[in-house]
Amino acid sequence: MITLYGIAISNYYNKIKFALLEKKIRFVEEALPPSQTDAVLKRSPLGKIPFIKTEEGYLSESQAILEYLEDAYPEAQRLYPTEPFERAKCREFIQHIELNVELIARRIYSEAIFGGTVSQETKDEVKAKVEAGLTGLARIIRLSPYALGDGFTAADIVAWPHLQLVSFATRQIYGNDLVAEHIPGIADYMQLIESRPYAQQVAKDRAAALEAFFKNR
């Protein structure tokens, strides 16, 4: 059985949890924040979450975990296309959304979510780069009805938690949803994903984790 370590307020944790649920892989969760303790660093080299425990050992980095789950459980629901080019396009989509949108938007999360302060210079820089990333994303996302066509794939597993958070953060900082501005039809797409029972379970657990997090601050 897989053990998933992390906290449910993390979009990367929820990416892996969503995949595990959709693939119907048996797993247990162990709440664990990022840490620099020796015990955590032995399992996750930079102390980041999420990471998982498998029969073979520990594995960190959410994208490595997602692809491991696909390869290690071939009998489960497939989340990647089988044709090599389409499989590569799915990886391209994931890399683009994570490196060129979410990673950049993360610089404003401290103020948008956690009550910190971000400089105006950083806000301006992030806005320009996120808009460029979203413009690029709009060129490859299909929304017909899923991110890459008529089938639910790893692209949707990744897009849903990340774009939700980017949408929220940009509304908080800039007063408008940059995701909706740059990707027509994204609201209907998000509703489609949120109609899935496992997305609803992830969202419910995330809401509970957020409530607990802010209550205990």
C-alpha cells in the first residue's frame, strides 16, 4: 500500500491524492508539513512534500510520483495516452502549467493566502510572467471537453488544483482572475472536473485542512 505524506493545503499534494483516487490505488495519508529534520530529509531530499512510501522505498517530487503511479499500476485507470506523441504532449502540458504558470504565481501566495506582504515590484513581475504563461497555455489547452481532448488524463489531474489556486491568488492580488481572462471557457472546464466525485473529495479534505491550518496559526 502507498503512504502519501504531506498536507492537504498543498496543490501538489492534492495532485497526487487526486491521481491515487482516480486510479483507485489503495493508500493511506500521513499529515506531515515540509521539514528540514533528518527524519524527513532521509525520505525527501529537500524536505518537500508530497512524497510517498512504496514497497521499494520513498519517492519525492510530484511529477516523478505521478509517472511512477502510472507505470507501477498498469491495471489501474490510465492517465496518460498510450501513443508516444500524445503522451509527450500530455507531459508538455504539465511542464508548461507547472513551470510557466504555477511556479511563477507561487511568489504571490504569501500575501494572497497567508497574510504576508509582497512588494509591488514582485507583483508586477509575476503578473507579466503569469499572463505570458497563460497565453501560452491557451494555445495548447483544448477544453473539448477535457484539457487535451475527449478523455480525462494526467493533464486534468494537474490543471485542476493548480489553476484553482492561481485563479484565487490573482483575484486576491490583482482584483481579477487572470486565468479566466486568458483562457476562454475555463470556468465550464473547472466545473466539469469538479463534478467528478474524487475531485469533490479532494476539495472537501482541502477545505477542512485549510480551516484547521488557519485556526491553529
